[in-house]
Amino acid sequence: MLLLLVLKLMRDHMPPVHPEMPLGVRLSHGLVWSATTASQNNYRIDANQELLAIGLTNVLGSFVSSYPVTGSFGRTAVNSQSGVCTPAGGLVTGVLVLLSLGYLTSLFYYIPKSALAAIIIMAVAPLFDTKIFRTLWRVKRLDLLPLCVTFLLCFWEVQYGILAGALVSLLMLLHSAARPETKVSEGPVLVLQPASGLSFPAMEALREEILSRALEVSPPRCLVLECTHVCSIDYTVVLGLGELLQDFQKQGVALVFVGLQVPVLRVLLSADLKGFQYFSTLEEAEKHLRQEPGAQPCNIREDAVPDHKVALLEA
């Protein structure tokens, strides 16, 4: 309650940056309520179609100086609670609005705002799922962070709540991309397996993990980088892997790759990394690093690439 009071005071004493809600926020606002209503009434919406309809309506409306058009969560909630199931409900609502503006405008003056607010509150209240807090606490507590941020800041300004929730979700997504989970297998040969794809935010964390486990120990250890779950890499990752290969060569140990998918293999072959070695299976890589006979790395020459990968690379 104290936090809500602070937000209320901030709203009263700090004017909004812009008196109108930004267009992008208005669109996302309408999509959020549409998705909520759709989930509660067992149907799905096409967000692209919704945005296309709203955008086309605003373009056509600009020729006749109409107000900007967005989805109204109030009318959507009232229609949902009234059992409206078809777009004909919009036609009925439009006719009633026109008749009211033409013949009942003078009587609207005597309707208290509290009565109108009660209608909206009673229509919107069923859309608020109080069980979601307990569900997220049981399933994944971290997801409560963007929910609570959005919910609390909406008491200040709705657009600030939506933007803050989207920003927090984006930061959580970037953190997971920058700090990917890795599976490490200790044994005669150190095996490190990234649990997800590699992109430029994750390269620094992967480099620190490899250096701390393979090169910053005494004596330095060979490492097998198991890339089964890596489906794509970018140029920053290629540069980082090239630097790691150089660091391993300076320490007199080897860094080899296993389980490379064709798109990743194509990029690494095109980069022509010095000392790059890859194997088809983990057993072959371990045999090679233990200096056992019968396991040779695939060279970077095209004639040494397995036949099925040659066909895909040439395609």
C-alpha cells in the first residue's frame, strides 16, 4: 500500500512526458487486451492482422480527419461479458452510439462518472487473473519481475507500465543470451557443451568459462567444444573462437570441435581459422587428444569433409 501511495504521489506531482499515449504503446495496449480476451474465450487472434486492420483504418480515417483508432479494452470487456460472439456486435454498438449522440446527449450530463466507472470496472475485473501470481511463483519466480513492474507502474501511467514491462522482459532475454548455460564433463579430456546457440553477447562468457577451466589451470588441458546445440554463429563468435585457438596453441594444448551443424561448419570453413580441427563424434576427438591411433581430425580441405556435408556446402 505504501508503494501504491508513492506512485500516486508521483503521478500527481510529475506531469507525463507527453500528454498523449504513444502510438506504439496504444497498439500494444490493444493487442494485450485482445490476447487476454482471446485466451479466456478459447480462440486466438492474429497480431499481424490486428495491426494491419488498425493501420489501414487510421490511413483511411486520415482522409476525413477522424480520431486515431485503436482497440478499446473497455468496449472489448463489455462485449465479452455480454456474450458478443461476432463482428455484428460492433455494428450494434455503432448504431447505439449514433442514436445516443443524436437524441440522448443532453441526458448524459446527469450520469455520474462513478456509475460509468463502475460499469468499466465490473466488465474488466474478470479479465484480471489473480491466480497468475501463485502460478508464476510455483513455476518460475523470475517471471514475476516483469509482471510486478508492469502492474505497479500502471498505477502511475499505463504507457509507462507497458514500456517498463517490455524493457524488463528484453533485459531478461538479453541476459539469458549473454550468459548461456554450459554443460561441463570432467574426465581425461575436458568437454564443454553450450546448452543453446552462440551469438556475440555470449562469446565473452564462453571465453571466460573456457579459459578458467582449461588454460588457467596447471597444467593446461585440452578441450573439446561440443556444438550439437549450436545452430548458427555470427562474425563476432568466429573472431572469439579464432582468438581461443591462438591461446590454446600458445599453451601447447588443443581445442577441437565436435558436432558442428552444416551452417556453423560452413561459416568456420569460410573463416579459415588457423589450427581449426573438428570431428564427427566425441569418441574420435577424445582418442585424438589422448594420442591414440585411429582418430584423425578432418582437415579444412574440402576433399576431407564428409560427403553429406560436402553436398550441403556446395549447395
